[in-house]
Amino acid sequence: MNEDLDAQEGLDHVVDIFGHEDMRRGWGRGFLAGRLSHAHLIGGPEGIGKGTLARNWARLLLCAQPETGTDPDPRACGECPSCSKVASGNHPGYLEISSEGGGTIEIARMREILSFLSLRSDGRRVVLIDSADQLREESANALLKILEEPPGETHFLLVSHRPASLLSTIISRCQRWLLGPLSRDSFHEVLDRHGIHEERASFL
Ligand SMILES: [Zn+2]
């Protein structure tokens, strides 16, 4: 499939996620019951929507009045002050560290996390790392130290194309969500959404 769903969404608007229903339900149940871990590893092949999923979860964690949904499938409301700040890119409780252009994530970015965590916070905070595969060794060690003593009310969302390559000590501290390829129905839904028709789809 040519579309890279991971790469195309920022945090500027709420998007629909296709597929991965079981995982969404598992997350939804944990979220509603207040049983989610402080650290999550979202792993799976490239281009299947891990980054989009993680950003939707970040929105939900920060939303002041999430919609419960059915299944359950809780979602960010998209309208509260928190959702508005997230949409405009200035939510004080959200930090995204990404490996733009596929480069490595340097230790300076981990210091950025420490400085973010040192600020006073009135509510929940979310740190999203996309992708954790790009952490340099010293960055991974610094992240591990942070995860070992997690600050209260902070959730870490680590996106990874190759979760097996991460430090086992990082993996063991995360609630793990592994995505498989999209189901056939979900795949066609994505194609429809992007205006790709069946004839062409058969060549992908
Ligand atoms: Zn909201």
C-alpha cells in the first residue's frame, strides 16, 4: 500500500482509525476503568497507522470530556479547551519527540523530556515518541531512567516499527500493543477514504 498512514497526521485534528478493533477495545476498556499503564509500546509494521493511533490516544488522554462511545471506543471530544490547545499545537501537557527524516533521536531530546516533566502541571501529561527505534543508545538509556521513576499523571506512548530491537528493560516497563496488518475490510475502507479505487487497489 502506498499510503503511509503513520506519516500523514499531526495532532491538528481528530481522525478516524480503521482496523485494529481489538486493540482499540482493549485500550478503551483500560482507559474507562483507569487501568492504563503509564507507558505504552505501540508496535507493528510500517505504514499501518501506529502513529495515527498513538496521536489519537494522546488526544483522548488529554481531553477534558471524552466521549465514551460504544464497544467501548472512547474518543477525544475535539471541542473542549484541552482539545483546542492540542489542535493548535500549544497544549502545555503534550510533548512529541519524532525522528524526522528517519534520523536518530539524540540525547538532547531526552533532556527536552526532563525539562518538560520539571514544569508544574495541573493535569495529565503525554509524551509521544515516534519512533522509538530511532533512539540512540544513550537516549534509550536516558529514557529508561525516566520510565523507571515515572512522574505522576504522565503517559508515555512509544511507537515502534521494530519493537524487538528496543531495550528489553524498556519493553518490560510498557503495556504492549502490537498491530498486525489491516483486515481486508479495513484495508478497503482506507483505500476508499483516500479515493483509491478497486481496480488500482488490486495492483498494490
Ligand atoms: Zn476534548
